[in-house]
Amino acid sequence: MASLRSFIKAVRKAKTIADERAVVRKESAAIRTSFRDVTLDQTTRRINISKLVYLYIMGEKTHFGQVECLKLLASPRFVDKRLGYLAAMLLLDENQEVLTLLTNSLDNDMQHPNAYIVGLALCCLGNIASPELARDLYQNVEKIITGSNPYLRKKATVVAAKLVEKEPDLAEFFLPKIPQLIADKSPAPLLGTLRLINSLYLYSEESRPVLVKNIPKIVAHLKRVTTSGYQPDYDVMGTPDPFLQVTLLSTLRTLATDDQCPPQYLEEINDILTQVASNLDSGKNAAHAILYECVKTIFAIQSDQSLKILGVNILGKFLSTKDNNTRYVALDSLLSVMNIEPLAVQRHRSTIVSCLSDGDISIRRRALELSFAILNEQNIRVLVREILTFLENCTDNELKPYITSQLTIASNKYAPNDKWHFDTLIRMLKLSGDYVTSDIISSILALILQCNDGELKVHITQKLLSSCLEDSTQYGLSLITVWTVGEYADLILGTNIEVNGKEKVVTDKVILNLIDQLINNSTYSEQETIQLITYILTTIIKLSVKFTDAQSLEHLRVILNSRTYDNNLEIQVRAVEYQEIFAQDNSLKKGLLARMPPPPIKQRESLSLQRTNSKAKKSGASNSASGNSGAATDDLLLDLMDDHDTGRSTSNGNPSDLLSDIFGGSNNTAVPSNGNGANSAILDLFNATSPALDQQAAPPHQDALQAFSNSNVKISFIPKSFPQNGQAVIEALIESNSSSVLNQFQLLIAVPKTQKLSISSTSGGDVLSPGSSIKQVLKLVGNQGAKIKLRVKAKYSNNGEIVEDQFDFGGFPLTL
């Protein structure tokens, strides 16, 4: 093809990707063929190089044209050199070996009498210089810096800054030039000088004391620019040289944060910042850029209190502008200075809240994060009301888990009273749909359990029941309501609640209708339905000791029986177990189904929207009929291995309630092993380790890792297979330290909920004689790269006395 234009037209005419690739392949072949021609003229070479640049933009391979770019640079014509340097900057980088061939061309062109050709060479050197190229050509840059042409001096100082970044040792050659360069009042060379000062400060610590001494000169330049009159070449909408002012402020901020900056310099900087901030008209975008840089400098250095308040007020003015970019910058900056000047930021609360209804999602997100940041005891009622309104109208589902999490944390911390606290949480549950995370559900249930006010507990249960009757499609609300009604139905039976504006008496029938409505709800996902039904079954068994009407009890029994044939194994097993409990004597059931004791609540830290841009997992906490492990226990399960202390152990003492809940319940993260029982036979069938898996790549360190030892037993773990694909095989080695025989030995192990554990049958039975050992193979499956953490309980009989040893271990050298 004759020209670049015709080539571009041919590419754009292609109707399919295959047609486009055919055009590209054909043209690439033609360019290759042309380059082989020894008589190729510079005009044709220039056309071919321009096509190569276009191919580079399209992402095609262009390595075959690198040498031709260098040949084009040898042309004396400016048009050839311009395209040659452009192509060299795009097609080459500092890692290319062919770059060494460029040194001679750059050296010659930087000494060329034509200033524009010198400028091209400087631009190319600054963009693709390697450390070697920087060392070879820095002297050319030095000469140009001291020249008389301001256009070239600016380019040379910028290139010098880039050379210092590539090779910091060159700082010693450019540092002596700074006093002469900083004295230049020409805007263009001064911009380049400031760029060089920043690079020298960042990449050469030895240069910093000398550079800090230039602060008064930079302040003088800033004062001169701000008070200068109209300059046609550098004025932007009435603002004198905003680019230079921004760079001066940025350089001052860099130098003023140095530990060796004298106090008198800081006073000068405070004065000039006050002058800049006070004299600018904030209605123009160029002025906004300067004011923003001014605010950043105010909060970066040791500035006066009044100056900090002035900086916050400037950001407050930004919020009232119509420009979305300026408002976003203001919100982001207020968020960063919130910890420095909280009271000053609080004064702009109404403006911040108004941004929650902005049409721009980015502004809404930043305003939301800032609204949570300014929450305190005085404004929580007003702000939470606005945030709940925002949640009600929020169409961005990614924000909902963040809002619910932050609302829970804020209400826990700043609630004016308990009634307001629970009313807020319930309203949040009504508005948040399926976007309440399991840890929030656990936290709310734990708060209900910890409530000691009987009247408030009645109010909470009534409020939850009425809210769920009004809208049973909210998953989090339904889950918490079912659990709470099962626990406290006896407190509200016979009382009045308001449903859709009408009074209704709470009876057995009302509760049973809600259960029927939820158990037949088709709006939830399969996993949500399974979780909700398990909660409902637990509620049914709890209600069996709270209802007295025979018809209501029969209704409960029918629902329970219908789930003994459920397709889900967990629901089926739970229904069968509860069916056995349901048939027991009422006095026995009352003791068994007593109310749960209040669990501890884990304190959670505030989140940032940058870390919560994914949908929350829709899973709830599990509820137990025994009253020993409920939603709060599930919260503990989520945080089971949250600590990093792998050396703690308790022996011969009372194990923690958590382990009792884990090993006594049906949670699949804890697997008891017993070599002589039916469970062992099942494990043999389904959980035996594959020999092929054992032969996978094992870590180089095969020695046993001692996890626990006392006078009776020593327990170690031997890493067998760590292919690091989300699986691992570990051998548990139990050795006797006792002089007596240890009978009925059991090893029970729990892992975090994100992992699954299978344990093979014991090798050596359940009797541990002196000097003998027992081996078991553990197979773990989880997220790739996750750290393995085990919570272990060893149970055995020593001279007729049952002993339980408990410890945590996470000292494995490799991850899943």
C-alpha cells in the first residue's frame, strides 16, 4: 500500500476480526520485504515506520522495525528525525539491547545547531534512557542546561531529573547547577528546575540539606507569580501561570516536610500559603487546582491552626461548586484531613449529606464514606436518618454490605439509647435486602442476647415480628426474626403489635402463619433457603415448650416431620434429631431448650470503600437447639482461627465453650476421629487419602513439626503433600510420653469455615502404650494460598480419668 492513510482505511473497512488480521499480516509482510531492500530511500522508510507506529498502537508486533528507526534518525531532514525519535520512544525501551546503537545519534543531535532537533533528542533520552545511556550522555545535558536558549534549558532540566531517577549517582553533577537555575525567573526553565529539585530530593538523600536552603527562593518566586499582572502567554482565565504555581507549591511541600527544615522557613511558607489562599478567585477551574495544591501543602507541613481551618473551609467551598471533579476532590480531601481537623470538617456536615443525593455515583460513594467518618454522639440521629434514606433508594448493590456494616459499627458505638439502637438496626434490616453479611447477623443476635432489659427485649421481638410480617422477602430480617421468635416467643404471646397500620394480637396462629410463609418462600436462593429452614427447625423445637395449644403443637410436629424427607442432608438430619427431642417429656425439653447465655461480641473496625467493592456472601449464622451454640457461636466460628498465637494450650482443665460447641455440634469444620467406631468406617470409605495425592510434590522440609507436648502425649504434624492448588495432606503423629497406657484416644480437629477437613482412620487403634505412637492422615481443601490453622483437642483416658488437652497450631511452612 502506498501510504499510511490507505493502510488505515483498509483496516477500518475490515468487517470481521479475521479480515482485519489478514490486512495487518499482509502489510507487515510488505514492510518486512521493503526493509530488506538495500536501496530503500528515506521517504519510503519514513512511510513504513509510520505504519509500524500505527501497528504498535493496535498492539501488533513491531520488533522487526527497531533498527530501521535508528536508520531514519541518521537522515539530516527534520521530518525524518521527528518520526524516527517518535518511533524509537514507542518501539524501544530501556531493556532493549539495540538501545546502545542509539547513543551516537543522540550524542550528535544534542550538539546540533537546530534547537528543535536538540529538543527531539532530549525528549527521546528522557523517555527511554537506561542507566548506561544516562551515564554516557549526562554531560551533553549539563552543557544544554547552562546554555542561553530557555526552551532547551527547560527540556534539559526535565531530562536531568529523569536521568537522576534512572541513575541517582548523577545527582552530584546536577546539584551544583541548582543555585544558578533557581535564580532564573523565566516560567519555562523554572518549571524544569522545580522538577529537577523534586527528583534530587527523592533520589539523593545527600542532596537534601542543600535543597532545603532554596526554600526562601521558591517562596519568593511564588509571591512574585501571585502578585504579577496579566501575562498573555501564561494567564489562564485570569489566573497567572497556574502550572507554575502548582509546581511551586508541590516543591515547597516536598522540602518543608524535611526534618532539617528551619522554623523560620515554615513561617514564611505559612504566610505565603495564607496569601495564595486568600487572593484567588475560587470560581475558576485553574484557581481550584492551585487552591487544592495549597490545601495539600497546608496539611502536609507544620502549619498554624488557623491555616488548617482555612484549608478545610476551602474544601467546603469546593463542595458547593457545580463541577463534579472539584466536588469529588473536595470530598476525598476532607476524608483525608478528618483525623487532623474533625471539628472544622463537621461544620460542612449539611453540604456533605446533600452530596448523598448527587447524580454522580463516585460523589455519592465518597460522600457516604465521609458521612460515616464524621459520625459522633451529637449528630448520629440526623446522619443515620440520612444514611438510611440513602440505603432505601440505593441502586448500587455493591454499596449495601458496606453501609450495613458501617451502620452496625456506628450504632454500636454512638447509640444514644438501647431502644434507638435496636430500632435503627431493625430498620436497616428492612431496607438492606439480602445484603447483610453473616457477621452482622451474628452481631445483632448477640446484642439481643445481651439485652437485660425485659421490656426492651419484648419491644425488640415485637418490632422484628411486625417488620417480618410486613415484608418477608428480606433475608437478614427473616433470619433474625425466626431466631428471636424461637427464643422469646413466650414474652410476646398475647401482646399487641402493629402490622401495616393495624393492631394485631400475637397468638400461636400468627407465629405459625409466619413460619409457613417463610418456609414456602420462593424468593431466596437455594443456599439462603437451606440456612433459613435450619433456623426455622430450631425455632420449631424451641416453640414446642412455649406453645400449650394441642393444635399448634401438632402443626409444629407436622412441619418437623415433613422435613425428615428433605433433599438436603443437613436439614434432614436436623429434622430427625429434633423429632426425637419433640417426643420427649416436657420437663426434660424445658431444660434442654433453655435460653442461650449471652456470648461475647467481637469489636469490629471501620471499613473503607476501597476494600469493600464486592458483594457480601449471603450466609447466616447457625442456631442450635441445645442453647449452647447459636448465631453468636457462628460468629465465633467465623473468627475461630483469627488469632495468631499458635503456642497456647490448655491441658487437664476445662476446655473453652467454643470447642465444646464445635465438637458437640454438627459443624463440618470439626472432625472427630476414632479408630474403633462406625464413624471411622465411614471415614475409611469416603475420606481415605488418595495414594496418587500422596505422591505429589512435597515440601523440601519433611521433618515433624512439634505442635504440643506434655507428660502424657506428644503431638506433631508432618507435611506430606503441599501442591499449593488449594489442597494439602498432613500426617498427624501422636506419641506417648506417659509410663502408663492411655485408652480411648481421640483427636478432634477444627479448621476455619473457609476450609474443609477429612481425617482417615487411626493407624494403631485408640490405645497408646508407653513408647508407642498413632498416625492419622489429614486432608485439607480450601482457598488457594490460605494459611493452615488447626484447633486441636486430644481426649483420652489415663488411669480411668478422662483428660482433655487443647491447643492451636498454625506453624506450617507452606500454604494451601
